[in-house]
Amino acid sequence: MKKLFMVLLLVFVFSISFSASKIVFWHTQVEESRQKVINQLAETFSIETGIEVEVVAVEENEMFSKLAAAKAAGTLPDIIEAGAETILSLGSDGLLDTILPTRFINNSGWTFYEGAARFVMSPDGNNYYAVPYHGWVQGIWYRKDWFEEAGLEPPVTWEAILNAARYFNNPDKGIYGIVLAKNADSYAEQVFTIFALSNGARIFDKNGNIVVNSPQMKETLEYYRELGKYSAPGHTYWKQARELYLQGKAAMFFYSTYIMDDLALAEVQTKYIENFNPELVDNTGFAPYMTHSRKSSFGQVVSLGVLNTTTNKLGAWKFLNFMFEPENYVKFLHMAPGGMLPTTKEMAESEVFMNDPKGIYTRYGKEKIMEIIEGMSNVEKFGYVAGKVFPEMGKISGAFIIGKGIVKMFDEGLTPEEVLSFWETEMKKVTGK
């Protein structure tokens, strides 16, 4: 019995030491080129610390199901890189460690953008579910040269957007004031969201009740319908918006910062238009936020979260610090210049960040890049209210309810009141509320 006890004890000690020398990292960067970079970072970490990293790439829309399966099997990863919806949902279910992220955010020396940090904050406001790592902002890209020549204000307020759309709209000459999302898809929801949030219109209240049928949402729909008079016709969506703008046929369009290489690089731009316009970057402005009754931006924040089931807290802590070391952080961000924006002000302002391999940021200039990243300060979404996440928003988005209502308004002539009634009925149906 004594020998058996000693054998079991040795096995136990060995298993602890083995687990302490390894961490499992799941990330959502499934593109082959990005996986290569992440694997290189993991190898460097292993060499420096002696801690092996098992790297697993997971499709972003499969992260929830993969984590649920891993939880049931007792094989959850130690650290994940995932969007805010995943992080807040896991956090609200008590599956994320809050001690390490909170300690890191408060003591690392990095200054995180307020909007990015707010996306991972616990409802009590005292802790963080994860550490914001990168993100993107969506706003209005516009012909700054046209605006300046016409003496118009940048399209930041509702009034300025509508005035500019009216002024530039000339369909007889193939020019449209704006390309507004008018299709039953996720792009329509993204575009409409920033208008709604800038007017204080919400889908959920802080208790999760559906409150979409509100005066603020009605006013937003009325405005959106009016703005649609000066938009390109038909069921316009993101591909048409991008192409019309690149062709010089639209004064304004909505897109995320992933459009930056399309505007700056000849090899990308000429996929959509015949001749490269080298002046388009300089002639393009970006409105990273919108304001009406309040100020708001739309975008995504991707964070590093530590599962509370990990047996290697020290390894997870070391990995967090390693990923934020400037040379490692910028290597990650430069996998997708423009698409991956830093969540910290120090990295955003650094020369090493501005010097991306493709020279995209140099083409824009530091002043414009800082204006773009500033959108991180006000990033919001419908699914978050007062620090709470409502996963039911995923069902609403998956059913394209917002886009369907917009299509009904433009195609079938539904009034804003009728659209609100449609939205309320459909949202309650899919969420069971």
C-alpha cells in the first residue's frame, strides 16, 4: 500500500508539473498567414519561458459551440482570443478569471481606450473579464475634398450627414449623396446601429426586456427613411457601397477600418476599379463616431480572456504580458493593418505601429490614423446595456430582423410605426421574451 501511495503521489506531482509547463490558447485568426504568425509568437514564448503553448484556431462563429463542447468534456483552453460577445457571455456565466485581467489593466502601464475597456467590464464596474487586445471601428468614409470645396461640415452629426447627402446627390450624373444599407443582412444592422445608439435608442433595457418600440427608435427610423432618398437605389449592401465609392460615384459610405488597404494600395483597389487613384487616400475623410442626442461609435473589440478552470495561472499571466510586449503586440496587429487597431493609446501613438509592412499607415499619416483609432473611445453595440450582455441579440441578428424591417420600409412603404411593430413582434418571437 505504501508503494502504491508513493506511485500515485508521483503521478499526481508529475501531472501538476506537466500542466504547469503547458497552456492551451484558442484564437479566431483562422487565415493561414495569420496562423503562421501566431504559431511563431507561441514558439518564441515557449523558448523564453519554457512553457509549451498548444495553439488552436477556431472560427469566430463556432467559438461558442466549441467552448460548450470543451466544457462538457472538461477540456477548456487556458486562454482565448475572442470577440466581445463571447467574452461577456462567458464572463456572465462565471467561466472567466477576473483577477488576472483586472490586475493587468490596472497595473500594466498601458492606457486602454475607454470604449474598449468598457466592452469587457463586469456589471459592477469593479472588474474586467478579459484584456482588450485589438479591434475595428465602423463609421462614415467620405470625400473630404468634395466637402471642403462645398464648405460642408464633416458628416458627424445627423444634420451634417443629411445636408451633405442632399447636396451631393445627383443621380442623373450617376452620383449619390450616400450609400445607405437597405438590405436584409448584417450590414444593414451594423449601419443602422450607429444611428440608433447616437439617439439613445436601444433594443434591450438593463433587465433584458425588449424596448425597441420607443420614441427614440421611431425618430431614428424617420431620419433613416429621409436619408434614404439621397442614397444609391436598390438593396444596397457593403460590396456596392465600397465599389461605388472607389468609382467616385458616392460622397459617403459606411465601412469598417478593413477598407483602409482598398483605399491605399493599388493591388487591392484595382480589384474593384480599372485604374488606381493614388489621391483617394488623401481625399478621403473618416467620421469614427456619430452624435445626435449622444455620441456613439460602432465596432468590435477582441480580447484575451483567461478561463477560470486553468491550472496554470502563472503561465497565463506570463502569456498576457508576453502578448503585450511591444514587439509581439505590433507583430500581431500588423497581420491585418487597418483591420486590427490597437486598444491602447501608447501603441496607437508609437512609430513602430505606424510602420506596417505594407506601408498603409504611412499613406494615411499619423494624424488621420489617430482620428480613426479614436473611435475606440465610444464603441458600442445593441447587445450591451449597463455592462450586461444579452446573448439573445445573436438570435435577432441571425434572423436579420433589423434589415428585414428596413427593406419593408423602403420597398413596401411601411411607416416607422409599422416597422417598430414588426421588429417588436419578431424580436420577441425569436428570443422567447
